[in-house]
Amino acid sequence: MTTEELIEKLKSILEIEDVTVGEDGEIHVWIGGIISLLIPNNAKTWFEISNYEKVTAGAFNNAERVYVSSLINQFLSTPLEDREDKPKYRVRLRGLNSDNGYQYLAADREDVKTAKFFACAERPDLKQEFTQEELDIIANRNQFKGVGWLQDLIRHAEPVEDD
């Protein structure tokens, strides 16, 4: 589980007012106007979490306590190198333009191993951003191995800037 996923899921709990990230990368869980949980981004055990007893001592109702504990367990079991989102890339299909902009490689589903690909202008509702690992999978699919121009476009994919 990435840090971003943990934060997003923690924010969905009613008792939690906010979840922020400190300058040192620690995750701050705010309840009742104070930081009730302090989760270091590099924590590997519950003992590294400040105020972890709040999870077990009544800051949450039973269902929330189980959910928060489960989320933190997933986070702690994630290797440190997998906690941060991997950079994403977009494959612009140079030379293909439409009246609504540049055309990009797009997939009909998240799983690039089984997806069908097509060209489409930038659209947030389509999978058009890929990790390097996903680009390698696409480049090695049988139907694309011998397509030199597509291989070249994949090698020169544009990094996607965070908003």
C-alpha cells in the first residue's frame, strides 16, 4: 500500500478530521484537533507508530478500529521501496493529431497484459498513463515486438507531471 493510498483510505473514516504529511514524511492523523496517530513513512512495526494505543483504546468504534488496524498492517507489510507511487508516463503518438489535440496511446482496461490499445486525445477517464514496468510489458507484447515506430514512441514516453 502506498503512502497516498493509506492517506486516502484513512480520510474516509468519520472520526478522523484530517490526514497530513509532515516535512519529514510522517503521516499525521488528526482526531479532536490533535495529532492522534503519527506514522513514520519508514515504519516497519506498530511500535514505531506514536500513539498506536489510540487504535486499540477507544479513539474509534469497533468497526473503525478493525479497519484502521487493517490499513496500518497493510502499510507496514509493504516494502519501503513500494510505498511511494512510481513515476507515470504518457505515450504521445507523434504525427497523429486531431481537432481536439495530440493523440496518446490508450488502453481499454488497467491490466496492460490483456488490454486492447488505441489512439485517443487526452482523457482522464481512460488509462493513458503507464509506469515504466507497464511500458515494458506493452513493448514486449507479441503484436508490438516488431513494430519499430511504436517501440521508439514507448522508449520516448513523456513523464506525467503531478498536479
